[in-house]
Amino acid sequence: MNQNNDEILLKLNLLDNGIDFILKGIDEIYDETYDSESYYGALDVPPSGYKYGCLNLFSGFLLLLKERLARHLPELIYKGTLSEVRAKLAKPNRDIPNTVNLDEALERLEIGPKFVFSDKELKTIRGMQSFRNKAEHFEVAGNKYELWSLVSKFLIVVDNFLIRELQINIESSIQSEELFQKIKRIESVWKRLQKQRKEAWKNDISVQFNRFTLFREKVLSELEEDDFMECPSCGDESLIISGDYSGICTNPDCEGVFPIAQCDRCYQPVVGFNWESNLCEYCEGQIERE
């Protein structure tokens, strides 16, 4: 049976390989017991989740550092001086030289691309390195709450490095919705997603507001009394809550714009983004009384 080279050869570049490790690490931390609808924290992660999660996260992070070095100068990912590395790579039938470790990568990042992690970030990186070394060579032991905090901080370091130095959004590198939900638990990713969604809403509502001003009389003639709620800005029952112009205040002296969502308890319209938790005043009062 004939097979072409594409079927036989395995090819993974530094970036793809690094991201794969990161995604695998996240998947290990948030294992099969993960439920995006409920709380998931330090005590929910099994020992194997911490172990293999941290091993994969650290390996992926080191590959991302090498990717950044390679973008500056490919030879920087290998041990030795530039002249030594170039001489080794120039040999026919050569063996691939060994690549740099964490300390060497950090030093070369500072000299080459002139990138330096903050002291706070370095403390987190060293903490992950220490746990990874223990998990790989010794027995695994640690306080789950401390490990959860370390992993959370490390994921923020990884995400920030991907954004700043490699121009990669980790959430755009996946196909699985389940894994996407897990990645959203990373604080910096969630903040970025919220910012992107709010910017998209601002752009959309700006377009709709301009259309509303052009067709104000026609739009108002087609709306019913139930299509309005009190505007938080002017206090009039003038905020549209349904249709294409939902979120626009029709009071010409106000013309405020607000996102419209549903109360999580009674499903009545409220001001708020639909991906956030929202309660109307009545339900908030009910909960307080209960």
C-alpha cells in the first residue's frame, strides 16, 4: 500500500505544539467532572488533574517562549553561541542541537526581543516550574488551594504572553465548545471576551441609533405600550425593550442607549448584558426577604 509523505510525516511547529500543550493542560485541570453551569474550584481538581495539567501547561509555555525567540532569530532556540549553533546546523546529516531551558530562554528573551516578565510574573513562573519539577521527578504534594491559585495566575501569564508577544487569542485556537467554556474561566480571557462583546454591542447600537433617528416617527408608530420600560437615565417610560431598536431611549432630551437582557428569575426585561447575571428590582427584593 502506497502512502504519501503527508500521511506518514508528523509536523508540529513550535507555536502549534505549544498551544496544544496549553489546551491539554487546561483540559486536564478542568476534567470530566467540570460543569460550566456550577462552581468549579480547587477541591474539584483530582490529583492527576493538577499533575498532568501543570506538566502540560509548563511544557507548552516553554515552547511559546521558544516560538518568540525563533521569530526574532531562529538560532536562539538552541543551546550554545550563535556561531556554534550555525556551524552545527550547517553540517550535512546533522543531529538537531538541544534547545534552551527556561533560564536560558528567559535570558535570551531579555537580550534578543528585549522582553522581560515582571517580578510578579516571574514568581508565578518559578512556582509552576518548582511544582513541575517535583511532579516529574519526585512525589507530588501540595495544598490544593495554593495550587489552584498558582495555576490561575500562571494561565493569566500564559494568556498575556500569547496576546502581547505572539498576537494569539487562545480562545480562537480551539474547535470544542466544551474546551472553550473551560478557557473562559481564565480571568484575562473572560475580561477580554467581555470587552470584545461590549465593543461589538456599542458598534451595533450606534448603527441602530442612527437608523432610529432617521425613521423615528415610523418606528414609534409601530411600537406598543408594552415595548417600553423606564429609562435609567431620564426616568421616563421611553426605553425600547424589543425589536431592532431595543436599548434605545426615545426621549429626545435623553437619547440614552443601554443593553437589554432578561431577569434570571422572572424573565422580565432589565438593563444589562445577556451574558452577565441579571435580576430585576422586584426579584432582588424577594431574594433579600427570603
